[in-house]
Amino acid sequence: MLLRMSSLFVRTLREDPADAEVASHRLLVRAGYIRRAAPGIYTWLPLGLRVLRKVEAVVREEMEAAGAQEVHFPALLPKEPYEATGRWTEYGPNLFRLRDRKGADLLLAPTHEELFTLLVKDLYSSYKDLPLTLFQIQTKYRDEARPRAGLIRGREFVMKDAYSFDVDDEGLDASYANQRAAYQRVFQRLGLEYVVVAATSGAMGGSRSEEFLNPTQIGEDTFVRSAGGYAANVEAVTTVVPPAVPWDDAPAAHVEDTPDTPTIDSLVAVANARFARPDREWTAADTLKNVVLALVSPTGERELLVVGLPGDREVDLKRLEAAVAPAEVETATEADFARHPELVRGYIGPGVLGANRGVDADGAPLGVRYLLDPRVVPGTRWITGADVPGRHVFDLVAGRDFIAAGQDGAENTVEAAEVRAGDPAPDGSGPLELARGIEIGHIFALGRKYADALGLTVLDRNGKSVVVTMGSYGIGVSRVMAALAEANHDDAGLAWPAQVAPAHVHVVATGKDPAVFAAAESIATTLAGRGTAVLYDDRPKVSPGVKFADAELLGVPLLVVVGRGLADGVVEVRPRRAGQAGTGAEQVPVERAADRVGELVDALLAGSGGSEQA
RNA sequence: CGGGCUGUGGCGCAGGUUGGUAGCGCGCUCGGUUUGGGACCGAGAGGUCGCGGGUUCGAAUCCCGCCAGCCCGACCA
């Protein structure tokens, strides 16, 4: 394969595009790999398309090696299957919808669970046909509220989506593990650093899911990890529950005047000034903050919820939402407070909440639903609101003086508090640190949600009809390309791993000596004839500086410079990245150039460097 | 959806307060000189100044309205 710069459809930009912020976006546009067509929608130019195809090829090979079979669905789909699973409405404004001339509703697929399920239902009906895993590499459409960062969050993007079908849970576990291992091989081969984090399954439903994140500062997802190997999405982190504390010698609760203390900070200040502890200062962590929120169910019902948590922590709405799904969480409104005069803002305490307010004849709590942070274990002592303006109660002991929602304890706590750096990992593997990452893959053990909704059943060995259980597995192919660009660049430009580079070697002819162009042409065609992908800068009348700058911007891993050294019978061979492929620049006799480049290309292709972190 | 910033040749920007011939750099075309780190000289092509309305003899510039884009947040397999 030989591409000539003189005729290649590419225009490199000397300056950064004004609308690009992150490196991958900036450089992919500057180097002429992609062009913006509309917000979050990009046109692929020859070089960009070559890289995308190479990423796809790696994904395809590993899917096939894992036994998945490739199919291809339309992107334009009828709405009926999505109505059957409820996603026509659930997806809301993120779904691109359109109407044909007859008035029928269509959509541009954001993901294809429904169609795969129906296809298998159409063709298969026996347990003997399973297990089965199908995949496609296809363009997806989501009308994101805020596309950003070029290919990282687009409204049109390329995704590999795979779906597994099994008769039973053991089968699903095996299929899931199989895909998970394939993902590890894909990212390993691409040389892309990744962590696997436990995730919540969100709108997809299902029992279990894991995200593959590429750690980078520009990532959109926050996750936590510990030195000991724990990693999780913030929503999935569980709090380490401290042991209960005996309260036998705890002082009785007492209400004190604490005027003008509507905030935690002001309360702590007054507590220290007027009710000083003998052993240490009061801190925000000694206070119990009761935050009023509203849960809105999918059917629109609104219920108030008060979360009690240590005063030094904020409520993380995303964590709470994950805990109360499918309900959505909103902050309480004036109207909410108006309906509940017992909630004295700034001075809300457990006394008026949940069953602490008393129970009705059926034992149902009279107060607003009340859930506690798991750290509020029995025996812990708190300063909290006395439900009267300007007054707080001290030494209020959990379990002795108040309880959460119900009597039994099962439903009493909620994972709603923010996770902070330094919090202990739930598996005891050390303190957590917060990090950002790009979600490059997500795998779900879906279970029977889609098969149930769409009636995908097979006969088992007893001739009984059973619902098939499914998994779905996605890799954002175009996003992976952006992550690779992000991880492989420097100030001068891109620096692709050989596995995905648009060419293996970039031959540059400098000067105007016809002998130089003849030698460069010979090297380029020799290499191309041997199957090496060559980008040859054969532009006449272009200065060496421009050619070098372009070569560095385009990021092909090996550079061959044919120029003044030719008088001594040598050309220069050097890697795009110092330290790669040998020791750096080397002078190679012109007749050996093709052989030497071949060796270096082989070495680069052999040495992929990805790794699972943490 | 909230907050901020920005719309002027293909790209990056100045001009705007103080209304009066639309400018600079890059890129592009032609001629010439150059050729190992984004060369130089000369001659050119290319713009409804985001859109609509208003003020004015005259609007890129002032006023009103709208639209679009980018960034942060909310949202998001």
C-alpha cells in the first residue's frame, strides 16, 4: 500500500482549530483525519478512515476469535420493537426520531438489543441452538444533549455491539466471561491502558455490568480505585460500615439554643463557642445533616425523601439516583416544604422524620420517608436539628434516640453520600483515590429483560419453553480511536501505535535532487511491494521543514528521510517516538533501507504494550 | 436545561467604545529565486462582517429580537 502525499486527499492545518479543546480532537482535525460536519458529527477523511478501519479490524478479529459471528443491522429502524421494551419513551430526547411519508415512526438506532433479540427469536427455537453470540460494527445515533471533545462524545459514532444468548444463568456467566476476556485482549492489542470497574446498569437494566475505562484527565467518567486493586464507578461504591458503638455511658440527648445556625459551618462554630467538648473541637463530621429531596417515579408520582448523613458530606445525586432507580431525584421545592411544615429548614432533625414521628394503626411511619447514610450506625452520637428554629439537639444517639425509615433495618440506609478521596475501599484494599476515564467498553449481563419483553423463548431439553437470558457488550470504536490519539501524542502531533497507524512508514524526500526522489521512490515502492503500508511524501517544491512538521503531525510510527545523506550512500531511519523501535535515528545504507525498515516495522507490530491497570 | 464565551474570505484572528473605501497572518493561484526543520520576492483570486428588524445621509461598528457554535455543569449503554 502506497499513499503519495502529492495526491492524498488531506490538508494539514498549521494552527489549532478554534473549536477544539482536547488534544485528540485538535490533532485529528489538524492532521486532516476528520472534519466536523455538524455538532458531534464527523466526516472521515482517508487517513482517519484507515485508522478507524484498523481499530475495527482488531475488534473484529478478537470477536471472531471469541466465537462471535458478525451480522449487520440497519441503523434506520421501526419504532415497534422499541415500544415493546419501553425504550421508545425511556430514551426520551436522546433518540433521533423521524417519520416516513406514510407517517410511520422510525428511529436511528442508539443500540440494538431489540433487533438482535427479534432476529434470534425469528430463527431459533431450541436450546440446542444456544449458546450464541452475535456482533456487529455499526454506526449508532444518539442525540446527546451536549456532544463534546470531537470523537469522544458524538451524536453519530461507530460501535461494536455484541449480544449473547443462553438458556440459563450458568451459560450467561460463561458468555459474559468470554466477552470480558475478549475485551481485555482487544485493549491489550491496541496498547490502550484500561481499568475494569463495577458499574450500575442504568437504563439498560440487568443484573451486573462492568465498564472498561481508559484513565485520562480528559475523561468524562469519575471512578475510584485503591492501591490494592479495587476499582469501581462512583455510583457502585459501597460504604464501609463501621461497627456499632455501645451507648450505655452516653449522655442523654439535650436540646440547646443555637441561634442563627442554618448551615453546618455556623452550627459547628456555635457548638465550639458555647458547648465546647472537653476532648477536642466539634467538627462537621459530628453533625447529622438531613437533606430534603424529592423522588419522582417513572409514572410521575412525587415523594419526599430525607437523607441523613454526616455534616461533612454532600449528597451525590447520581449515587442516590442509582440507589433509588428507576425513580429520579430532584431537590425539594418551596411547594414541597409548604406541604410539610414540620420540616424547619436549617433545623431539621430525625424527630419529625419517618417512624420517629410515630406510626399509624398499620405501623406505617407518619413522618417523611427517612434514610440514613450507612455510617450512622447504632450508638453514634450526633448534633442535629431540633425541628425548632434556632435550636439543635446534642448527643442524639442513633438506635437509642432515633431510627431511619422502618423498624427492621433492611431499608434504613442508602448509598447517597459523596465518595471522597481517602475513603476506605469496600474490599479493605486501602484508601480510594478519585480518577477520570473515558468509557471505552461496557459489558452487561442483561438477563431476561429483553427476551421477556419480546418473547424470545426456546424449548429446553424437557420440551418446556424457557425465556432466553442475554448479555450485551459494547465497544465505542470511534471513541477508542480518540482515546488512542489522546494517549499517543506530543506537542508536535500524533504518534500512533503501529497496529492502528494509517501507514507503517513515512518516507520523506527532501531537496530537489532528482536522485533523491528516485531513491525515495524506490524505497517506497519496494516496501509497498512487500506489504508494508507506506506514506510517501513526494511533493516537489515543498521545503523539508514543512515535510518534517507534517510527518510529526500525522504520526506514522517510522520515518525514512532521503536527502543529503544520499551523497554518502545512506538514508536516515527514525521512529516517531524516541526510544521506540531501536535506539533512535540511524543512518542506513540506501540499499539496506527497505530491509531495515521491514525489521523495525515487524518489531513495532510485535511489541504491543497495553496493560490492565490496578 | 442553567452559567460563561464567541460568531468578520478555506483556517487563525484584528477592527467595534469614537458609525464613513473591510484588514492582518496562514493557506490557495501565477512567475521567479530557494530546498535537512513550518523559505523569500513580485503579481493575483477569494468576504451577503451569523440572521431579521430598527436608528442614521451612511452600520461589521449603535439599539431590539432571533439563531448558531464552543467551554463548564446537569444529562448520558
